[in-house]
Amino acid sequence: MSPRTNDDTPKRAPAPAPAPLPEGKADGPAQSPSGGPPQGERTRDHVAAIRRVAAASAGRAGRADRGDAGRARAEHGGAPADDPGRAPRQHHDTDHDEHGREPASSATVPPPPRTSGTSPDTGSLPPRTNSGAPGAAPVAGNSGEAPVTAAAGAPVDEGRGRAVRRVREAGRRGRALYLAGCTLLLAVALTAGAVATGAARDGGDAVAAVPANGDPVVGVGADLDAQVASLQAHLRAQPRDHNGWARLGFAYVEQARTKADPSRYPQAEQALQRSLDLRPGNDAALAGRAALAAARHDFTGALTNADRALAENPYSERALCSRIDALVELGRYDEAARAADTADRRRPGIPVFTRYAYVRELRGDVAGAREILERALGAATGRGDIAYVAAQLGQLAWNQGDYSGALRQYARALAADDSYLPALEGRARAQAASGDRAAAVRNLERIVSRAPLPGPLTALGELYEEHGELAKAREQYALVDAWTALARANGVDADLDTALAADHGDAAAALRAARAEWKRRQTVHTADALAWALHVNGRDAEALPYARRATATGYRNALFLYHRGMVEHGAGHPAEGRALLTEALGLNPGFSPLGARAARTVLEEAR
């Protein structure tokens, strides 16, 4: 059977032609290319949602803080967030999520990457990175984010930096008020970026050449922004092109990842729906929906849409890979292995290789995972693929305590793409584990000023806390809470992110979130998160079965071993607990500065 393309789908009655896209103007409200409201209106809705989340968290303090946040916006130098000319900041994720691993040539979006010092994110099958973004791993054709500059020439990142500094000033008001301020200021920081980039995106005149088969290939960094602008222009000229709408929807998903902005997801949803309105059941849009669902941590939805896409086109690479990711993140590991075999027969390549590697790693076959990734790196030619696979090899090395090997791989990734966030974050973590704390802090500070994601924020907070800089640490943890609120406001299931904050946030809320996530999916990652949340709440006996289940597959993860060791110790099994803590420190002594210190304390007390 030869691969089907979108043009092979049965002809259907044409859908009514959508209204043409208006030409964007640099000084006016940007119109949504997906047929939604102008960007200014979306921004008002977005910020209103953030305000509601903040108010719910802070109560009366949240209402009082809105006045302070308004002054912060004025000092930030931008128009009020309610200004209809302000477009929403495009923010990604990598959620990493928790989760993700996918080469730039691949077609699916794995969820958020793993966070430092907390359970690895369970976002998607490809090897996970450390950014906390929902949906975080690189996807087809994108290796990272290049710096985006404002139309007037001012770097967007400067605005984020000013917003982060304002967040620090807010810290003196108390945690409830502080969280409300963090959420609002983070929303302003993310929204401000769209002012700089929105006009350029929406005002382009070039018409994109859309492949006939509708395979949505996305660009790298600034190339992705140019591709979005080109697709928008193309769809103004040819608004009935269902392939073009599918490509645009997937590009929006990728922008959400690379810019750490979950507010891009509603735009992706609208574009993909437009594609399906024009050509019901087309596989490109269904595969895009699978990627979007995975990025939002809706893995059941991702599996459903991947299966629907494969029913239309059994050779859709994006759908094949999304199906593997969804099965892994639902804890259906045997089915995921069979799905990887099927994908390898139909569409062998780097996206499938990286998924094979992760399945091997989950089962404790580190050598097999490394061999597969090295083969994938040897086959990689594009800089996005090289950066992605090299960063995954770096992560694998770091997991096993090989910090020099990790630094070599991260250097290789950054030589291919010096802006690739997972490699930048991984390098900082390896520097910290190697004893170069100053370099690690410096690099993490740069990363969070550019992409305030849970992974690097938590990593930086733990380094501050280890050094006794508690106020600075609390600022990072509060920003994690603010990012989670933003993610929830844009349709992301952030329960796992909340659960992973058990050490640094509201322990009772973390336990509720962990239980809710466990009900949805039973994986080694959700088992570990629930076990640790129970431990933090003083319920070690109840935590024990989950901690044991988290390590049952043979997955060699020092954080999981540490968590189980502490639970065993607290549940009345001190010998087993000490053995596991010793194993964790032997495997990767730099897995978490605070966790490693706690493990050493328990072992020293037993002597």
C-alpha cells in the first residue's frame, strides 16, 4: 500500500468559503487568521481569565492587587492589557512535558518536559527534556526558539525581564497576594511579546507554497514565525485550502511550545477546526488535533484523534508518532511498543527512533536507548534534528550521572542551535551537578528571563534554596504557580504540574491534583507524583504501593529511587529505604540539590 496523502481523501461537498483574512496592519488590531476575534479581543479575554484565576487564588487580596498590577503594566512600558491593539503573547511549552522528545523533522508535539527536582514530566514519549512546558518537546521541523525582536528593534526578552523584576518586588506582599501579582505580571510579560511580533506576523505579503500532501512541516525559531506569517498570507489569498489551515494549526501548537505560551493553543484549535470544516475527516487536521491534545495533556483525546487520522491515512507520520506518545502517557506500555513497531514499518525515521529509545529507557534498557539515539544522531542532517537528538543523549547521560558526557552532548546540540532551550537547561543542570554552581545559576537566570517555564524555574529555585537564598527561591516557585494558572486558563490539564510542586507549594493541593491525574492515567510518572505528594502530606503507608509501582518497570531514574527510598523509610522499612537512597546517589548524585542533601542526611543519621 502506498502512503495516502490528504489529496487522496474522498471528495465531499465543498464547505462554504470562509471570509477572507484581512490584511494585517502594524498599528491596528491583528485579526485572527483562524477566523476568531481580533487579537486585541483575544488578549482581553485571556487577561480576564488570568485575573479570574488569580482572584480565585488570592481572594480579596487578588482584587486589591489588580490596582498594583495596573501600575506594574504602566511601569512595564506597554499599553494596558485590555488595550484591543495588544495581541496575545505566543508562549510554548516542552512541558517539555512535562514532558517531550521529538526531533525537528518529526510531526508530533510531546507534552511538557521534566522539571528539575521533581518527577519527570509525563508529557510524551520522545525523550523528555527539562522545561516545564505543557507539551514541551520539540516537534516536526523545529529545534528551538531564536530570539524574537520587536518591530521597533527592542528585544522582546527585555520586557519579560522587567516583568520578572516587578514580580520580585511584589514578593513583599505575602504569598496569596504575590501569586495574584505573579500571574498578572507573567500574563503581561507574555502578552507584550505579541505586540512586537504580531504586526510582522499578520502583515506579511508573501504567499506560502503549501505542499500538495498537506504535511505540516514547521520551521526553526524565527523561521517558524516567518512560516506562520507566510501561511496567514497564503490563507488570505486561498481561504479554502484545508491543508493550509491544518499546517497553520500545527504551527501554532509549535509556537506555543517554542515560546512557552499556552495562549497559542486556542488559536491552533480554531485553525484545525477550520480545516475540518472545509474537508471533514482530513488526516492532517486530525493529526494536528492529536498533537494539540497531547500538548494540553489530554492523552485520551490525542489517542482518539491519532486513530481517526490513521483510519484516513495509515502512513501519517504525525499520527503514528502521536499514537505512540499517547499510549505511553496513558501507561499502556506494551501497546506503545507495538505501535512503535508499526510506525517503524510504515514510516521509519528519527521521530520513530527517538520513541523506540524512550520505550527502552522506561524498561531500564539504557544501553539500548543510547544505541538507538546514537543511530538517530548519525542519520540526522538538519540542525533541528541534530540539536534535538544530541540533547536527548545529553539527558540520558545526565540521568546516569555522566555529567561530562552530558555536557559534550549539550555542546553538540548548541553548536547546531545555540538557542535550543532543552540543551541550555540541560547544560545548566549538568554544570550544577558538576559543582559549577555559579555558571548554572547564571545560565538558568538567563533561561527563565526568556522562557519562564516550570522546569528551569524549579531548578533555579532549588539552587537558590540550597544556598540559603530563600526569598529568591520563593519567587521562582511562585512563578511556577503563575505559569500553571496561565496554562489552565488556556485548556491545559496542569494537574501533574501542580502535583510536582508538592515540595515547594501547597501540599494539600498537590495531593488533590496527583489523585486527579492518577485517575486519568496510570503511568510510572503519575505513580511517582502521587507517592511523593502522599509522602509530603505525611501518609507514607498509603504512598508505598505507588512508589513501588513507579520503579516497577526498571526505569533508572534517581529521583524515583529517592522518592521511594524516603517513602520506604517513612513507612517503617528503614533498611530498604537506605538501600534505595544509596542507589539514587550512586546513580545520579546531582539529580536534585535538595533531594540529594535530604538523602545524605538520612544516611548519615543511620550511621
